[in-house]
Amino acid sequence: MTRCSPVSAGGSNFYTRDNVWHLPLAACPKLHYRPIDESVERNIDVLFCGVAFTNRKDIVRGLLPTLRNLNIKIIGPGWGELGIGFSDARLEKEQLVQFYQRSKLVLNLGRSLSFENKRFLISPSTPGPRTYEAAAAGALQVFHEDTYEIRRYYTKEEIPSFSNRKQFEELVDRYIDNGELRIETAKKAQARTMADHTYGHRIRQALGILKENGILNS
């Protein structure tokens, strides 16, 4: 069997079965890709869209001293209680893509909530689907990391990362007022996504694994 999951590449070690592999998530060119339009006004300094899971709220609260000085949009169920710049709204896919195009930085925050992971409580580390989707849409993401698994898929020149408020402030100082660098970085992440991280690539990877292990005939 193959395992497609946003949990962890190491999660495959917890299956009491033979022939288990980790298959990362990806982007769909038809649904997510947008040419990067350098003429679009980026009037949102920092964007995040997603449910306000506990770990995400903890991260954002730690960044508040920096975020309060910026034009932010933190959107999704559970955020509204934090005040100005926060909203409980839900965005449709096309709305979210438009927000990506209007944002200077897109926060990428994983989740700690386990749905099918209650037996072993494996720490989530694999980038979620929006990592690839936002990159395909031309967003410049700043990735909050507890592990280095993001580097299996993107370099720091494609998706920069931070682990604490000081590092986040350094990224803000580097990118917020440097439109040329933002566009250059977003283009690199987009190119990497289209070259390596679409669902077409994942299907070919899965078929290759199955053939190599004699599970699927050539």
C-alpha cells in the first residue's frame, strides 16, 4: 500500500504492514497555478487562511508584537476573537488565490490536531497541501517549522522558514519592503512546484514504487 498523508514522512514506520511508503501532497496546475502578475498591488502585509487550531493560535500570539505593526489578514474559523485583522470567515478557493496575489507574505502554519493519528500521535511535519497550492499560485510563503522536513521539498531560497519571533521579524525586515526579492523568491517556489510537486508527479512516483517492488506489472 502507499500512504498519502500530511502527517510525517516518518509516519510510514508506524504501520504494521509491509510495503508502506510516504507520498507527499502536491498542487494541481489546473486549479492552483496562476502566472505571477508583478503589477498587482500587494496591500496585505501578512496573510494566513486556515482553522485556528490551538498550536496555530499559540504561534500567532507569539508573533503578535510584530503583526500588530503590519496590515494583516488572519482568516478562518476561530480567529475572530483576536481582534482587528482577524476574521472567522471562510474563503472559497478562487478567493484565496486572489488573496495570495495581493499579499506580500503568506504564513504557513501546520496543525497539531490528529484525526486518523490518535494511536501513535505522530508529530505532524510534512507540509500540508496549501504549501504546494500557494506556491503554485505565486505566493511568497514563510514557513513555521518544528523540523527540517520542508527542506525535502523546497530550499530556503524558495520558501524561507522561521522557528521563533526573532526569525520571523528578520524575514519581515528582509521581504516586506523589497518587492524585487519577493517576486524572485515566489517565482523560484512556483517553478519548483511545477517541476517537482504536482499531482501528476505524485502519480508517477506511486506507479514507479509499485512497479519497482513488483506490486504492479509494467
